[in-house]
Amino acid sequence: MDDLRDKYLGLIAGAADEAGLEDLRVQAVGKKGEISLKMRELGKMTPEERQTAGPALNALKDEINSALAAKKAGLADAALDERLRTEWLDVTLPGRGRGQGTLHPIAQVTEEVTAIFAELGFSVAEGPRIDTDWYNFDALNIPGHHPARAEMDTFYMHRAEGDNRPPHVLRTHTSPVQIRSMEKMGAPMRIICPGGVYRADYDQTHTPMFHQVEGLAIDKDLSMANLKWVLEEFVKAFFEVDGGVELRFRASHFPFTEPSAEVDIRCSWEDGTVKVGEGDDWLEILGSGMVHPKVLQAGGIDPTEWQGFAFGMGIDRIAMLKYGIPDLRAFFDSDLRWLRHYGFSALDVPTLHGGLSR
Ligand code: DAH
């Protein structure tokens, strides 16, 4: 028994890690361990022999178990010490600066527009950027031969040879979302649809992709008066000009509205920059009107029962106006210096009460 004790206490003291220690435990006091086997031999002994050998074996087993436990704790401590030695870090070092991104003015203005119209009871609807020419044109009362269709500088999707289905287009305006929303929600409804649109056009104020926000309200007894009030409220809130911004409604023509009006805001030009709300110039910001009965019909809504007003506004354009950005093309250049200068903090969520932009 002394030999066993010396052997295992020696081995335990020399164990290099927890796995080695576990092997030793199995070897000594495991089910088939050397000491367990010895204990089993107790049955073959005489009662006298057993009286001395039994307690001695139990004591040896206890001694080995506590040696194992003590060594295990020692190994864990040593491992922790080693980790602490190698994984140290100097908390007194200065922090490393992280570049913070900004919200693009288009994202910011979309949020601002959404916040204002949400307050007026409008919800946000979306539609696909690739749409059929039926949604983009025909359903909006722009038939195949209509000049508006040619004027839109439409991008047509490629069709495989022999595929004679009518073409898909990159939507040229957000107006097709009017039809999709009518189909989905029916009347009454109040929605805005912000999103990207496409036209083959490129200069200081035109890019092949730009953004619009469409508005559509359908109800009983809606008139141009409701349209005018909603737009006035919007412009007043959006441009954040004390005393409001004067609007001018000009009679116009769109195939999807009757009557139609274009809306200008009062502004001044000084040294190539615009100021909104003052001066003797006018700047067009949107098209609008009462929804044409054929358009309601295309969306599955009975025009003898319901009326609607609609408008379509360029998001990029009102962003340029509000934040004094002279060139539309810069919106899409991804120039970090420009983005840092004109970008907005992602944490300043625009609300009517908290302020739209800070
Ligand atoms: N869809 C027109 C465009 O892209 C804008 C527009 C005009 C939208 C009048 C409307 C509207 O909803 O009523 O130029």
C-alpha cells in the first residue's frame, strides 16, 4: 500500500495538465483502477485481515482523491496565471477612433418627408423598380402612342429573341405604385411612395437614376382644396422657413390627373444659390392633380363613388433646394468628403416635434 501511495502521489505531483491528471484518476481510483481492484480483494480476506486492510485502503483512496483535487485546482490556477500573463492589455492606452458613417441627404430627406406625411395620416407604400409597361404607362392613362411615353426617356429591359411579351421597363416615375396600392388596399387610402426611378438623361440637374415621392389620397368628397392644403402643410413643415413658404399652382397637364397643376415655391437666386421662401423667382417642385377616372378604374376603384388627389415630387430636387446642394450628380459620386460634408447623423431621427434636421 505504501508503494501504491508513493507511486500515485508522485505521478499526481508530476502531472502536466488536466488530461494527464484524469488519466491518473482512472488508473488509480477509476472503476477498474489499481486501488479499486485492491478493494475488491477485500472480499477474499479473512475478517481479521479485512479489519486492518479495509480502513487503510479507504484512507489511501481518500488521500489520492484529495491529492487529485488539489493538483487539479493547482493546474487551473497555473493555467489562469498563464492566460493573465499572455492576454494582458493596457487599459491606459488612448482609444482608437472609429470612422462614423453619415446618412445620405436622400435618405435624410426621405425620412423627413415620411415624418411629415405620417403626421398627416399617410402611410408608406412600395413598388418594384422594374415594372411592366402596363403599370408604368397604360394603367396611368398613357397609351402606346401618347407623347408622354416618348418624353420619359425610358430604359427598356432586354427581351430574348422570340419573346413577344410586352416589355418590362425601369420605372420612369413612382406613379405605378398608385395602381399597385389601389389593387392592394382599395379605397379609402392615403399613401406616399418614395423610391428610385430611372430615365436616360444626364446633366447638372439630371441623372439616369433619381428619386421621387408619390402621394395618393382616395376618399369620398376629396377636391383640389384638400390637395392644396396638404401640399401647403408639407412645404411649410419641410422647408422649416419661419412664416411659411408661398406656393403657386399653375394649370398643367398630366395624363393621369384631371385637372392637373404644377406647384412652384417662392425663392430667390443669389450668386448661384437658392433661398426658399423669399424673393421674386419661382421654382417648380412637383406635379399634381385629381386622379383621372380611368386611373381609378385601372386600379379597380369605382370612379363614380370615389375621388382622389395625387402628386409626384423629386426627392433629390427638394434635397438640393433645402440643403443648398448645387450639383445633382454629386449625390451619386460616393465621394467621402462630400458625404461627410452633406451627410446627417444617423442618430438624429427626423420628427416634426424634435425638428426635422439638426
Ligand atoms: N409622374 C410625374 C412625373 O414623373 C409626376 C406626377 C405628376 C405625379 C402629377 C403625380 C401627379 O401623381 O398627379 O413627372
